[in-house]
Amino acid sequence: MANIINNKLECFMLYLLTLSYMLSDRFVDGRSIGAAKLVKHKGTIKTIETEDGDIIDCVDFYQQPAFDHPLLKNHIIQMKPSSIPSDLKANPSEPDQLFQNWHKSGQCPEATIPIRRPQGNQRPRDLYHFKQRRARLNQSLDSASDGDDLSAHEVDYDQRSKLFVYWTSDGYQSTGCHNLECPGFVQTNKKVALGSPIGDISSYNAKQTNIGITIYKNNGNWWLEVNDQPVGYWPSSLFTYLANSATELTWGGEIYNSKIGGVHTKTQMGSGHFPNEGYGKASYFRNIQYVDSNGLFNDVEPEDLTPDATKPSCYNINLQSDISGGSGTNFYFGGPGYSDMCLK
């Protein structure tokens, strides 16, 4: 694990956590579907099969899973944020750029949302361990943790980078899920399929690709934006403490290490290179900000952050500030996993 932590921010805030995470080497073949049946989602209007085998269902907006939640039976839908917090650092990516591969195979019609079908063993039991690890992490950071958590991640569990979200209201015990796999998250965007592969990714010592992820509160709901485009929101009624504000921000990466044969996993974090290699070689976060109670974006000062690397010889983190250069508060992170320096 290599994380940056900002504790006890008593305000409405941005929670941006892009997690570069891969499963242990046992499961890199997670694309196999096996005997699992790919069930069409309720309310499907159109189905798109991608060139790499994924299936996207275009589901009637009002039949999406969120509205099956008992707390959302009389929910007043918010189709878009009424306002966006000011002073957000400009996202270098083009807002309408094609960043998910499925668009090459078709588009969802108006009044629908894209939902990717889970494919058999594609997320095996290691994601259960990931969920448990997050619960233990939250408890160790703050013994008085309220259990509410929102997160947006970039994940690679079958060697394809993907964007997914997760929520819980009881510390990962019985509530919450990834993406739209259970009622909760209300999606309003017909162009983003949560859990679907990202098309344009960075290459080592070559082109670098940025994805801007923002979570902020508007009219009581927690909105998710990707590349400046609203994707949807978590209704405040799902939560207890997050119904008002958040108390902690975490950015970084995590790896599940099953220690097969008593040795550390070969799973890489980020690009698989240590942060001291810098731009173009190591993965990074930049322009780290939060939203205050006045609805304004603020830079997170480096002195307010606590770097935390559980095994620096395997994965590490390098925090820095670059106000004049345009990267603001930023950090490089990651590592190769198993090596001569990282045996267990």
C-alpha cells in the first residue's frame, strides 16, 4: 500500500482516489467466463458487444438498479449538478475524448445509461480481500470512523485498466458495492460505463495520459465527474455521516498480497516503477484539491498530508509541490512488487 492521507477535514470536500491496483498473479487470467451466464440487465433497450468481448447493456434510465433501493423509492432525481465548485484546476484531458473502448462498437441512445455485464470469474475472491483490507485500513486510520465511504478507482484485475466506483455506509460490512452491481449510485451519463476498460493509457517513457476525477457535494448528493463530465451521484440518504460532510481524504494505490509460496506477489502498482524515476516513468497524482464548506476548491498543502508506505522496498511514494509548474500538490507512487529488494 502507498497512500497519502488527509485526516479530519470538516467540510464539504472532493474525494479523489484513483487506485492503481492489480490482483495477485494467480488471477491475471480473470477474463475467463467459465460456465457463468451473462444475464441481461432489467430494462435493457440495446446491447453492445465490444471488440474485446465485453457486453454493455443500454438500460432505461428509470429502470437502473439505484431505484430499487428502499431508501430511494421516493427519491427526487437530480439530472445534473445545479452548480460546480469554483477554482477547480484545469483538467489537461479533452472533456469529450474517447477514453473507454466500448464506444468504438456503438453508442447508447438517449434516456438510457450503459451498464457493463459482469463476466463470470472476472473479479474473483481477491476483490473480497481488497474490500476487507480497506475496512481494516479505515479502522486503523481512525478508530472513530463512521463507516461511510465513497471512492473512485482505476483498477487492473485482468491487465486492462478500468474505472470503477465503490460505496459503503457501514465500513464494508453489509452495504455497498462496485459500480451499479447493487442499488445505490444514480447514473445520469450515457457515455461512461463503470467498470469498462480505459482506451488511452500512459506508456513508459512515452505519452502520458491524464484522467480527471472529482467528487463533490451538490444539493445534498455526492457527484462524480470524470474528465469534467458529470457521471452520476450517490444520494445523501444512503449515508449517515457523509450525509453532511466527509472527514478524511485518501489518495494512492493498494495491492493485495497473498504471499503464495511465502514470497511477495509479482503484482505491480502503478507503472511498476518506483516514484524516484519521476515523470513519464512512475504513476502520479497531481493538482490534489478539496472542496470547503463555501463550495470552493482549495489546494491540499503538502504539510497537511501524511505519506504512508507499508513496504517501501516493494512500493513507495514521493510527495512534492509544484505550484509554479502547474502540477500543484502532487506525488509519484508505485513499484514492481517482488524483486531482490522485495522478497516477502
